[in-house]
Amino acid sequence: MCSAEIGNCFPVLMNILSNTLLRLLNSTARIHIWSEPFLSTQRPEIKANIFYFCLSYMLILTAGLPPQFAMSSTEDYKVKS
């Protein structure tokens, strides 16, 4: 019925519940729900490029954060705080 991702499953669940309530009230109308929260690209090379860009950014960020904490500790030691 839906995938395990919350972005896909919740709209499907709401659609099922809404249509069930409409049927209980003897209505002939139906509610249609669709979900596309992010820009979807059909080409896998674009997805791979986005993934590698984000991975590179996170690696650079991860490499740059520990020295900031170390310098903060050194400054605290010098000031004797």
C-alpha cells in the first residue's frame, strides 16, 4: 500500500481514512491525495551527484569541527576559567 518512509505513508493513510469516513456517510465523493515533497529526478546520475556533493560537504564539516572544540578548550586553559 505504501513504503515505510513517513513522507509517503502518511498521505496514503489519510486518504484511506478520509475515504472510509466518506463511505460511512454514504457519500459518492472521493478524496485523492498525492505526495511529492521533494524535487524528484528520474535520472540516477543526478541523484548520485547530489549524494556525493552532500557526502563531501559532511566530510569537510566533520573534519573542521573537532579543531574548533580543541581551540576552545585551549583558550579556556589559558584564561584559567
